[in-house]
Amino acid sequence: MRRRLARFGRIRWTRKRGVIAVVVGVVIIAVVAVCVTVPPVARIFGQGDTSTDRSCIPTPSAQPLGVAAGSGLSSLSDADLARTLDATVDGGMRWIRFDFMWSAIEPRPGQLDWSSTDRVVTAAQSRGLTILGIIDTTPQWARPSAAADQEFALPSDPAQFGAFAGLAAARYRDSVANWEVWNEPNIAKFSAPTPDVGRYAAMLSAASAAIRSAGPEGVTVVSAGLSPAVDGPDSIAPATFLTELYRRGDRSSWDAVGIHPYSYPYLPQDKSTAAFNTFLMLPALYAIMQRSGDGAKKLWVTEYGAPTGGSTSQRVTEKFQGDSIFAAIMATRSQAHFGPFFVYSLRDTGTDTSDAEMNFGILRNDFTPKPAYRELQRAADCR
């Protein structure tokens, strides 16, 4: 914005009132135009106060709040696991989403170790939390040679992946009734060696059939939450991926569509960011579902948040983080085609403020609350 306004500083003032009036008028019009068309820099980078609708919509029964805890729970000590789950409940979240990692549970064919996952499931259940299990990662023995060193390689044989999904559903038949199949398959980071809609569709179909066979009656299968992305060699835009999934997959394989509509460092409904803000693309994704005959199904926001650390173009202030999460929750509550909303994540995984991934927590690493934690409590208590 400064560059656009700088040229006005070089105008030479004259003694003629007419010229002065014209110049002043031009300056005023230009400043107003710039302020209207360009978002304030402080708001863009989350480094100042934000203006959000503070209206509080009560939680619909079909749209509970949850936390996306990821894969870190199984590595916590018993004390830290208890503290984490207690903070989840105290924060107003009634669901928890975490990984059931095939690579960790079955590192060698037929040799399964469920102990770490059992511990987390039991602890979550004891606190009344509803679990959304993510079936993901591929053990080395089941990876393609082109991605032999990648834990998130798409498996060589979708049937083997489906078989593991069935084993998980059978073991946790009495404790897990909601399963998400994989995580962010539209980006190479989670779909090595490269995103492949056809392969993912086969994985989803195999996993779904096994889960429905082994799981409880009425089990819910959610397609993998899609990451913000553009169409390119290593990524597929969410709308493109979902369109292709409906074309190449069997829509009876999933009961809901997962999405990760991150918008940071912008507010979720900042209209000036419509060209790239994934949150603002949610209506287009639901329209794809409707056109495909799936308008009765819901969009599940299985991750949403913002980092309070990272590079200048990533990080937001703690206040902005809370405002952004609250605004996103309220925006989805106002529409009936949304399901559960999961905040990513509960607690910072470290203290390095230069690393965005360490700073998505609504609690700091020492468990002290950021403003976003209070915003979650407020969202949960809406009357």
C-alpha cells in the first residue's frame, strides 16, 4: 500500500487555490480507493486487531466441536496424555481425531501391535470423547519402490490397505464408529510419490467395504480431508480432486466429504482473498457434491486452524488465531450441510517460533491457553 501512495508525496504544491483543490481532491479519492480495495496489511498478516462477527450460534447436534490431534498422542506419557484429553474436554470439544497408523501397527506383514493405539482409545473413551479414527501411513513392506522411504506413500496394493482398515474397524468395533480414510491425498507430502485420484479412489473403496463389514452398524466413513492446493505436478486443487473422485470412484464408499479449509494468514470470510482462500471455496465443493447426487451428505471440516509461529507470510497473532477459528465455526454452523468441526490443533508441539508446524496449538507447549482456547469454550457454550 505504501508503494501505491508514495507517488502523491512528490506532487508540487502551487499557490493557486484551484490547483490545490484539485490535488487535494485527487489525493482523497485515491486514498479512499486504496483503502477500499486493498486489505489492511495488519489484517492480512494477522498482526493487529481483527474485525469479526461476534454473533454466537448454538451448536447444532450434527455439528459438534472436536480437536484434530494427529499422530502425537501415542507418544505422550500417561500424564501428558491425561492432561491433553482433559484439556480437550474442558475446552468444550466432544470429539477427537487421531491417526491409526498402519506403518506403526503392522511394521512387518502379519505382526500387529495395537498397544499404543489401545491406550489412547481407552483414555479418550473414559472421558466420553467420540473418536474419528484416521487410517493412514504405509509400512515399508507395502510401499511402491518409487516412494520406499516415504511413510505417507500411497500403498502398492489398495486391497492390503483395505484389509488393515478392516482389522482396525473390527478391533475397535465397540469404541470407534467414525473413520476417515487417509489424510490430504491431494498433495505430494501425504501421497508419495505423487497425488493419484484413481489410486486413492481404489483405497477408499477397499477400506470402506472392510470397515462396513467389520465395524458397528451405522459406521460412518469420511473421505480424506483435502488440503488447500492448486493444480500442479505435486498437488491437485480440492475442487479438481473431488470432481475426479466422483467421476472415478464409487460415491457409496463414503458417507461424508472431508475438507481442510485453512485460510491463514487471512480471515476465513475475507472476500478479497476469494481467488485462493479455501474456506471461501466451500460452497463450490458442496455444489460438486450436489451435482453428483450427494447433496444429502455433509462436509466435515476435519482440520482448521492457524499457526502463531512460522515465517512472516504464515504466522498470525494469538488474537487473530482465536478470531479466525471462532469466525470459521460460526460460518459453518449457519449452514445445515456441515458436519463436525475439528480444530487443528490442541497444543503447540514445541517452542520454536520460526516453525509453523510447532505453533498450531490453541494451548502453548506448557499447556497455558492462548485466546483461541477461550474462543473454543465460548463457541461450545453458545446459547
